Amino acid sequence: PSFMLNRPTELSQTDAQPSNLTTVNPKSKSQHGIQPLRCPILLDVPVETLTGITSYLDPPSLFALATVNKYLGQHVGDDNTWRRAFVQQFLGIGPESDLDDEKTLLLRRSERSWRNEFISHYTLIRRWERSRNVTIAHVPVHSIISGMRLMPSDTLLTSSIEYGIVGRSVPLTGKVLSGYLDASGTRAGLGVGNPNAEFTPNVSACAMTSDGGTAKIVWGSRVGHLLFMTAPRAMETSRRSAADVRRCNVTDEHEGAVLDVQWIDAQGGWVLSGGADGRVKLWNTKTITCPWSSEKILNSFVPDPCVKVAASTQHGCVAVVLQSGEIHVWIGIEFGTSTPLFNSIKEIVIQCPIRTTTEGYDAQAAHGVTALHVDPTNASPTLLVAYQNDPYFYRIRIDAVTGHVETIAFGDPFFGSTSVVVPFFRSEVEQRTQQSSFVFVGDHIGCISLYAWDVDASHVNGRTGAVNPVRKFEAHKDGSSVSAISWNGLTLITGSARGVTHVWDALTFAHLRSFVTPVPRLRGRAVHPGIDLVERESVRHIIVSQEKDVLFVGVGDRVMAWRAGPVPKNNKTGGVRGRHTSGVLGKKKSSNAKYIGQIEMNETIIESRDLLYDKSDKTRRVYGREKEHRARLDSLGLSEVEAVEYVL
């Protein structure tokens, strides 16, 4: 292999031999025309060319190249070598090309050096793709899961609005901790986990957060009051303590059902609620008081219910989307002080941005709000709003000084309406490094679209009047609707309405693995009239641990957990379906590998039998028709030639 890196001789082997050679010297290297070894080619090429060559190597290959000699070791030690290899393999940017803003839109660095970034990304992706760990499913609550919250040590809180409880579990072991955290507070989490005794009726909304091992939960009821629960050591089984449950004052309650609650500042203790009475209320969970409430919003003399609420403490703004589609924004709230000030609040009313002139618009279809978010790092208050049965989502930017409102639509009307819209806003640290925010959108035909969020009006397509997606690919080829999306810089995880979960590389969108639904399907007579199959079988919640190696998926009333385990160093393929045919590696395989090999062998045998059966059945049909035809001719006393002549 070392001769491949050397320059060829200028003369051929025959021409290089001396014509007057009479004696043979065994120590002479040129007696057969072989020239002395010269410097390898990689040492003569320019540094830019060498960087382009090494940009196609993975970390193990780069480490092996560094051991060849000192010069190549210094080249591999340069962080620019790892940077170019990373952007070439994960962003598709060549060595001679500049970093494109469109291609680096998804880039989020978690390490200080490009060397560590490349190694970390490469190692974790291999674990997600090649790990043979199995999934573990359990039922934390006996109804549709309405929310999930990850706690320390990979433990999980799952809420159920139908029962008014929060279950606690260890998903990687499938263990469900006894006792529910219910909204009534009668047992305060010290029960035995009986769903027939530990439940709270008339719960209409729930929001969860945590501070270390302390769980913080706020409940909204159908009669208008709010309950605030604090559960210290919520996930500990050895020394459980009773949760503290406090109810709001009667004078501060909503006059109708609480439709939505959101934690806007867990450390500061601020909660936002919206009710059917057309009011938005801001709550201080430390004092259980309501320091601010909006005026009642009316629609033709009838209260317009507040369906979705959101807020931003950085901009001091509160936003709500009403049932009619109208948007109300209040700006000027000063959260920075110990006691928020509400002296200079300004209310801005924005009409429903849905385009009724869009081709295919159905006025009879439901157009409820599906997403409302506030960009925390934008210079001015900026909202993201999405509606049902609408192919667009909207960015609404408000000038806090003049009150001017700018609305820009994002979407592609040729792919139908959106099913899920998930934004990923940049943090303050990412803003200082000039990284951009982006939005992932799933539709009802199984496609995923990526949109750049921080674009101006010049990027609007003149034909559709909206910003087109930067990238788009088909995630679920069975045509099912995309129901959940999660992105963490390493993987992109999508869930469908049929309960299937796909894992993709976060940068290249290369498929890594798939998970089938953990919920058994109900068909035919097993379907009860009161069962909603869409809610029961759809993926609604996807959470990835902070270490990016554990996956939690909520489908119906079940939670599926999976850990990306380490991949063996000698993970080589060979033989049939990756099995080792012989040798030492085959002898060292564990019992799990043997078991998997037996399963694969049985599948191969079954497939072979099916192929033989299909072939024999086809042969039997063909020769059966021919035999029947000959029997009819024999009964008539004719041959095939005589039968043809008779017909002619």
C-alpha cells in the first residue's frame, strides 16, 4: 500500500535497465528498474488540496492518517481540517466553497472545537443508527396523554386532562411510581395509584414545569378556578412528601372554563391563562394572586373565548388568539422589576390573517388555532401563528413604538394544509454568534418542510405571496399526516398519525431508524363508538434527553422509551444479512447476537418457502390450463392442428 503514495518512475522498467549490465548485485535497488523511494505525493500537494482530500474522511480515518508521519499529524491536528470535514459530510459544502447561510441554517455547535464537534456528532449518529437496544413501553395514565415533562435521571411526568392527574414513571425500566398528583389535592401524591379513586373531574387545562426535582403544576377547571401544585422530590420513591396545593381566590377566577394555561417564567413563578369568558389573566404562583387581567373581549356582544395564550418576559408582551381567529397583543409590561408594572400597557388588535382568497379555501371547515409562539430574541415583539386547514403559517411583527404590524405568510399551497408547526428560536448565545431561527412544518401527506424564520419581505414568492421552504422531503411515505416534530441539533424525529416514528440526521436528513407504534391497533368490532382512533394512535409528544441519547415518544395512553446504546468497535458486517460467516468474531458473538441470527435465519427460511410456493402455484396454474385444454381436444377426437383448421 505504501507504493500507491509514491510518484511513478519516468522511465519504464525495460528502459531503466543498463544495456551493459553483466554482473548482478543483490544489494542494488535499481537492478530491476526500481527507483529509490521518494517523498509521498500527499507531502507535495498544496495544503488546500490536502484539506480537500481529508474532508471526505471520518474521525477514525483521520486519526489513522495522523500516525503516518509528522507532517500529516500536524495537518490533522489543525482544527480547520476537522471543520472542513464536518461541513463537507454533514452540510454538503465543498472545501473550496464558502459557508452558505442557507446550508448552515441548522448548524448548532455544542463543542468549542470543530474536532470535538465532529467526533461527538459522528459517534452519536452511529449509536442512533446501529444500536440494537429494544424499546420499552408502559402506560403511565389510563387515558390519552395530554402532556409530558422530562425530569432528572430520565424520569417522566405525564398528564391526563381527562382524569385530572399527573403520573410519574421511569420509562427506561417501564416502572410506574405509585400515587398520582391529582388536581384536587386530597391525596397529594401519597396514594397507591388507583385510577378509580385518584382523579379530579372538570379539569380543562394543565401545564407542567420543574425546578430540579421539584414538579410545578397548574390546573385549570371548567368552572373557572386555577389550582397551583408544588411537589418536592416528586420522583423519589423512598421518601415521598406530600404536594402543596393552593387554589386561587374566588374574586380572581375566570367566569367560564379555563381553555389554556402556560408557564411563561418558571423561576419567577409567572403563569398565563385564557378563559371562555374572553379574559386573559397573569398569575403570580408565589403569592397566588392575579396582578393583571385584560378586559372582557366581546364578539357581537358575546364573549370571544381565549383559545391560545403566549407571553414573553423579554419583550414584556402577552398575546392571545381568540376563537374567532382574531389576535390581541398587550405590550409594555415590565417583568424586570421585583413587582411587574402595568402602567403603560398598550393593546394591539390584529385581524385573523387567514387568506380567504386562497384556492381551495373552505369556509365551512374548522380554522382553530394550532400554534402560537413569541420569538424571545427578536428586537421587536414577533409572533408565530398557525391555523387548522390552512396551508400557511404567519409571522406577525409589531413595532412597540408606532404600533405598526407587519404580517408575512410562510408556506406552499400546492402541498395542502399544515398539520403541525414547530419553531426553533435561537437563544441569546446563538444570537451573538449570528445564528438564525427556523421553523419545521409537517403536512397531511407526510412531508416535512424547513423555513428560515429571519427573512425579510424580499423573499416572498410573487406567485403565492408567501415565503417558500428552504428544504422539503417526504418523511412518511405511507401518506399519513405528520403529528409531532422534535429537533435537537443531532437528530430530527417525526411522528405520524399512524403511530410510526422516524429518526433522521438533523443536518443531512438521512434516515437513521424507525419505530413502530406501541399501541395495539383496533379494527372492526373492537372499535368502540366512543374511541377516537386518531387521538389513540397518533404520536403527540416527542422528547429527547439533554445528552441526546434517550428518546421518549407519547402515543395515545402509552410512552415508548429507547436508549441509543454504544456500538461495539468490531461492528463489522459479513455473511448473510450482516452475520459473520466464520472466524474468531463469529465465536465471540453474544447470546443476543445468536438470537438475532436465529430470527433472521427463520425469516430467510419463511421467505424462501413463500417464493417456492408462489412459483409452484404459478406452474400448477399454467400446466393445469394446458392439461384441461388437451383433455377437451381428446374428447372431441381432434388434435391442435385439426382444431385450428376447423376454426379457420
